[in-house]
Amino acid sequence: MKQFRITATCFDGSGASIPVTWYGEAETPDIAVQCMRDEVHGNGLSMGAVTAVQQREKQQELAA
């Protein structure tokens, strides 16, 4: 799994533009964007343009 940070422009019910940043884990950037779309729609917003997709490998947690 990789960790992603995606920034996008979304729109509320009145059409106002809202910048949104999504953080999560996914196998590929496409899956991460789809996860963001699902969450955005679940919050009553419309997805606009994706402005950035950043990824990094998930860091392993160290056992104490």
C-alpha cells in the first residue's frame, strides 16, 4: 500500500468552489482518486479538477 495526498477543487450545492485535500491509502493513484471521489460525493460535494496527486511508500511501524 502507498499513502496518498490528493488536492482537488470541489463544489458545494450552490456551486461555490472549495479546495479539498484528501489523505488515504491505495494501491495506485487511480484508485486513490476514485476513493477521494467517493468520499467527496458522500459529503454532498461535486468533484472538480484534481490539482495534485502525491504518493509515498507506507512506512513500516517499528515494534517497541
